[in-house]
Amino acid sequence: MNKPVYVLGTGLSHDGSACLLKDGVIHVAIEKERISRIKHDGGNDSLAVQYCLDAAGITLNDLSLVVQCANFEKDEIRPDRYKGPRLFSSSNSFPIVTISHHLAHAWSAVGTCPFDQCNVLVIDGCGSFYHQCDDLAGAIIPTHVNSEPGLYGEKDSFYFFDGKDLQPLYKDFSIINYRQQAGQVYLPTSNHSIGGLYSMASQYCFGDFDDAGKLMGLAPYGQKAVYQEELLLLKDGHVWVDEAVMHRYFTNPADPVTRPFHEHFQYYADIARWVQDEAERALHYIFNHRHELHPFPKLCYAGGVALNAVANSKIFRQTGFEQFYIEPAAGDNGLALGCAFFGWISYLKQERKIHDGNTCFGITYGSDSIEQTLESFKENLHYQEEENIYAATADLLLQGKTVGWFQEGCEFGPRALGRRSILADPRNKDIQNHINSRIKFREDFRPFAPAVLEEDKDLYFQYGLSSPYMILVDQIKDEWKEIMPGIVHVDGSCRVQTVADKKEPFYQLLEEWKRQSGISVLLNTSFNKKGMPIVETPGEAISFFLHCSLDVLVIGNLIITKS
């Protein structure tokens, strides 16, 4: 019998990850933060790589190829060391290939999309430096690139995938920051990018470049008419940050001592609304411009900016693509997927196998492992096995309980999609405040997502968008706003998850919930608290459960309560 071909992809940027393909199909993949328990952890890949090898029951000697990607390093990455010792060495029998940043993003979309051919657009804050890019040949490069001394970094890239090869069509770059002045706000890396502007505004409002999701949640509280000037200039297919406007208006960053966010909430909400509106305007412009360059009805989208669910919905509805796929792990956590698929399809020249749409690539913890973990917490827990875990859980939710829901292998990406979730009845008008303040310990303005059976989405939501990865925003219909206040944001929007796979435990729970409650919508939020990665192991789930106000924990077919 032929031995399996294993290709390992590894992402060395922030939000690091590793992915193992077995004969061209994802066998296992994990984000480093899930193991290290450090949010947005990246750099050294030993933890994530070892997780994948252990899950597959193989060693390094079983690998055929390793493909890696970082942010700004390329030739400097050593097999045996990158921000700490690595598992590889210069004597490994397999090749180690390094690819540039946007190319890895693009292959992550190609490898996981359902299309045989498609356009691919990548937009983020900053990718690889110009001189490190592997995908310049054949692409239109704007004349402004390299027009003045300094380093230039990728900000958006456009490709066509013909079923075998990824052809670069257009690549835009921005000069990297080198003229920062004391006291001025600045984009984290490049001078001109949509992702960079959004990160800058996140830092300005919350003191953290990585709080872009929080900024998106704050924006609906803002007033549209407060700021009228254009932050982003759109011309000849390019997007530029108007630095004069930015420096004129961004002069009062939040500070926990001198300018607390909560005391100036409306000011920062208005700023967030301005930045969100400008990002949407610029994205609409880029999508239309690139589509005119190479019209094709199917489009894939990746890069950190693709996590903006509000903008995604408007692009989907307003730009007229017949089919639109957004990579669920669109940020740098998806680089490992792209590296692995590049290795299988482009480097090894193997036939692409259409992905099944699943995003859950973590290991499944067996009953023995779960029992051992429960034994170590026995002083603090009661638990019992349920013959029908769905009926028992739905009954608890109907009683108003908040439930930690832990099933099978974890999701890959930033969203909890029913494997590592916190669930509640969306009809409870106080549930948002309760979960934010006593379970997730985060800001009270943060909204929660509705999970709904795919076949019922048109009943509750205005546009009826299929959104299996919780990456599109819909509007709740008026007749449901007061019935389900727990999942409605201040502007009537909902970041929806549609659940279609009838084999999924979460689908079966929603089906039973519908039978008992009369509605097929549950509040679904990630199983973590502010600043914490989503739980990976049963032990992490139990520990979190014991230190917050969650009422019940469900692991597999076990109902767990506190002593």
C-alpha cells in the first residue's frame, strides 16, 4: 500500500497556527493560542506543529513537505530556530519552503472554497515586503510603488485561480512607516491600508491594535453626521489614508487614567462609526475596481479585513457577485492552511480536492480523557450522563440557564460555531448584560450572535443570508426584535450563524430547542472571557466554568454542575 502524503503548513506571524494535510485533505489544524493560552500568540511554531503530529500519530520523518510563512522575514527563517527552538533541523529529509504573506492568504481561500475556478482578493494591514513577494510576475504593479526610498509592504492583492494555478493580476503596496512624530497617531506598520487604519482606530479607542472586532461592535452606537471629511482617498484603483485629516481629528486617544473610555463613550463611538463607514466605502471601491480588471462571477476573499462582518454583508449585497466565499480564518491564523494547500497543489503538483466546508480541525477528546479530567475536579462538580443530551440541554436553556457547550474537535478560526460555545435563550432581555458582566467579563456594549437553523433563516432575518461561519451581518425582522432582544444589536443588526449540517451536535441541539421552545434561534458566543483564547481542552472548559457565572457545562453527553 502507498504511504499517505503529509504536507505541513505553518504560520509564523502573529496568530500563529499549523495545519497538516493528509493526501490533500485537512487532517488536523490548530491555532497556537489555543495551546499556549496567550491571545494572538505567534512566532515560534513548535507547540502547534507538535499538536498536529501527535493528533495524526506521526513523526517528522513521515512528512513529505513543510511550507511556512511569516510576516516580514523570509530567507532569515532557520529550520531549527525562529523566536525559539523549532522541531525541524537542516538535516530533515523533506524540503522546507517559505512563501510570501498574501500568497499564503490567497491559497488559504483557494484550498477551502467550494469553487473550481475563482477570483481571489486579499486585503489586510500589511503583508510581505515588496522584495520578498513570490507573486509579482504577471501582476499589474501601480507606478507609485518604489517611487520614493523605503520599504513597501503588501496591502491588497488580486488573483485568478484556474483550478490548478494561482495567477497574480494586481498587487498594491504602501510605504512602511518611517516618519512618525511624537504625539501623533499612526498606522501600526504601513502608511496607507484599510486594515492599518482600522487597527489604528482600535488602538485609539481601546489602547490595543488587536481590538478591531470590538471597534466594529462599537460603531453602531456612533452618529453618522458627526464627521463628514474623507479619511480615505480613492483614486485610480488605490486607497490612501489622508494623513492630514487623521492627524487633525485623532488627537484624544483613550487613556485609563487621563481619559477613560467609558466617560467619553459617545466620542469614541462616533470615531468608530466614521472609521467603519470609511472602510466600507473604500472596500466597495476596491472590489468594483478589481472586478472590472478581471470579471468573474465567483470571488474568494481573505486577509484580516475580511473579518469585518458588517462590511462583508454590504459587499455581498451591493457588488453583484454570483458566489462569494469568505475564508473563515481570514486573518493570519489562516496562513498555515494556505501554506499547506500551496504545498500540495502548487509545489507537489497534486490534484486539488474540494474542501467539505468544515472548519473544525482540532482533536476530539475521548471519554477516558474527559473522565480523568473530571476526577481531578470531583470536589467541585456534580455530573451525570444523559441518554438524550439534546433534550436535556434544551430543557436547561428553557429554564433560563446559561450553558457552556463543548463537543468534539474545536473550531479553527476566531468564531465559536457550536463546538466551543456559550449558549442561552435569546428571549431573555437581561441575558446580554449578564453574560458580558458575569461570564465573559467584558464591555457592556458588546453584542452576541444568533445561531439559527439554515432552513429557518428567512423567517427571522431580512436578507436571509447563508452565513455558516458567522462572518456576515443581517438585520432582524421587526416582528422578532422585541421577542429576541438578547441577539439584537443597537442598530437591529445580527452577526448570524446559519447551521446546516444535520450530523453536527449543534444542529441537533437547535432542532430540539425548536421543538421545545418554538423558535430555532439560540444566543451563541465563544467559550472564553475577555483576553482569553477560546477553550481547547475539557480541563480548560471546567476551570473557566468554575470561575464564572455559567450555570451548566455540557461536555459530550455529560451534564456538569457546580457543587
